[in-house]
Amino acid sequence: MNKNSPDKLKLSFGRIMVIGLGFLGINLVWPVFNSFVPLFLQAGNPEFEQSLIAAGREIPNIIGFGLSPSLAFFIMTWDNIFNVVVSPWAGLKSDQTWTKFGRRKPWMLIGVPIAAVALMMIPFAKSIFAIMVFIVITNFGMSIFRTPTVAWLGDLFPPEKRSQANGIINLMGGIGGAIALFGSGILFDRFGRTAPFIGGAFLLVLSEGIAIWRVKEPETISPAEDHETESSFFRKMRSVLKDQGKDTIFLLISIFFYFMAYETLQTGLTSFGVFTLGISPGLATAMTALFAGAFILFSVPSGMISMKLGRKRMMVIGLVAMVILFGAGFFLIQGVLLLGIILVLVGIAWAFVNVNSLPLVFDQGDDSHIGVFTGLYYVAAQGAAVAGPVLSGIVVEIFGNNYRLLWAVSAVYVLLAWLMISPVKSRANS
């Protein structure tokens, strides 16, 4: 057996932290991208200015391209389309790669520079065509190295250690997201539109560069982790679904609906803050850090509490809370204070839901199908990441560019998620 095989590696906190830098780098990019790009695409639309003037609010000083919400939100789903199409291909090809740099590192060495350069160019775009080109290139670059980076968890840790390692790695990813949200908001207000993108690109290169430098990849991967071709994977996914009862189907539909709500607010929250509340883009972005911070703080407690109450019950509590909070957001939010309070509470509720959802999916089958169930989970989540923002953008546009409706449609999505998960039977440890 190769001396570098995963089962020979000890669960070192330092090693986990270094690998976690790869996740941190990925999570630094998307908050910057999702917060400011929708504003650049939509700013300049005269209907937004009329709405703000009618409400007696200040018009934000943002140069944009005046796109409608439906078109802007559709453009914001392109990264998820790349994740469905390019990321699985890159992951499969990285399994078959071995160079003097390693198996996953070549994909990172290609994808990171592409994504970083294109990300920096987005705020400099002078035409809608130019910004769309830079968006596509950024999404392509990120999709090239995202799956190979995630694959390190399986490469470098034996099965019995992966849950512990993944908890710390995801915590670092959450910290990266919170840093990006809070820091990019300050950078935007103090130094202008280019600063968050340059800062995000720099930190992406730095974090991924340290990970590439410090991680030593094993030359072989475990035979137990046989990586199937993409076509055979999807065939097996259909076979597993056919063998499972209705509980699995209902659970996946529930995941689809609540991720529609999550992706809707992730894409549209800064637009609501800027175009409805009239706050600055930097403040709107920094406010979303409250959600990320609450999620980080309650992720570990959520997992611990679910050991007592059960995973499904924790998810139901979180979903019901989210329906109430989204409804409150629609009717009550008129300023920054209440927006901040609701975002913190939504972050807590989201921890109850999201931390327990993938383990509950695993509970539907046996360990021999973990990879397939993981694939099913991400198909539901990524599908929702495309459908949620697009449908919500259409609703906003139909009703006169009313971004307050984002809260209402999100409440409906979560209500549907609750209805779908209700008939799912609890199993062992769930």
C-alpha cells in the first residue's frame, strides 16, 4: 500500500486547516459575486429610481446596465449551470489525472488564475457584452477547480475521519463567506466598485496557493472509492431512486424547494436593500454577513441538538421558523435594524435545516450508496439554484419590480418544502 494512502494519514488539525483554505477560497468569491453583480446588471433601470423617489429614499450611486430583474437573475444562475455541466466532468477527469504536481492540483492551477483574473475584470466592464463575458469566464474558472478541491476530503482522509474533517472544513468555508460579505461591503463603500473584486481575487489566489503548496496528495486513491464514469453514475442514480420508497422522493423535492428560497434571497438580498430600502451597496452586502455569522455559530449546536430531537424534527423546526421569518420580512422590514434582526434569525433557522439535510438523505439508504445519495442531494440543490432566482426574478418584474416580493415567494417555497418533508418517515438517528 502506498505510504501516502488516505488510511495512513492521521487526522491532523493543521492538515485540515490547510485543506480548508481551499474551501475558504471558494467561499470568498461567491459572496462578492452574488452581492454586487446583480446590482451592476440592474442599476440604471429608470423604474428602480422612480420607486425609490416615490418612497422618499436616496438613489444609490451605481453605474449599471439597466437590465430587468428576470434577465439579471437568470444571468446569476449561470454559475449553477456550470456546476451541473463542467464540475462533474472536471471531477471525473481529475480522478484520471496524475502529474508531478498531483491529481487535483493541476486543475486548481488552471482554474484559479482564470477565475481570479476574470473576477477582477467584472467591475471594469463598460458594456453588457463585456460583463457577460467576464461572468462566463469567472464561472468557468471556478467550475474547473471546485470539484477537484472538494475531492481532497475523500483523497486525504479515511471514511471514519471524514465527518470530523468535513465539519472543520465547512466551518472555514463559512468563515470565508462571512469575511467576504463584511469586508467587501466596507471596501465598496470606502474605495469603490473595483475594490471588493480585486480583494476577493487576491484572497482567492492566496488561500488556494497556500493549499496547493502545503497539501501533499496521495499517488493512489482507495479502490473502495471507485469513480464511475458520468453516464454510469447517472444510471446508478436512477436505479437507486427506482429502488427507494416515496420518502426519498419527497425529501429530495423538499430540498429542492427550500434551496429555491435560499438561492432567491442570496441572489436578491442586496437588490432588496439597495432598490427597496435605499441603503448603500456596501451596507447591504455587510448586512448579509449577519446571516452567515448566525449560521456559523449555530451549525455545530444544530448537529448536537439533532442527536436528541432527530434530524427531521430539527429540519421541520427550521422550516417553520423560516416561513414565519420570511413572512415577517415581507410585511415588516422598513429599515436596517429589522433587516439585521431577521437575517440573524433566518441564519439560525437555516443552520437547523441545512446541517441536518444531507445526513437525513444518507439515512434513506445504506453506506454502499453514499456517493449516489450525495449526487442526488446536489442535483436537487443545484437545480433549485437555477429555478429559484429565475422564477423569483420573473415575479418581481411582473409586479412592478417590487423586490419585497422576494420575501413572500421565499416563504411560499419553504412552505412547500415543509409540506414535502412532512410525510417522510423518521429512521434510525433521523
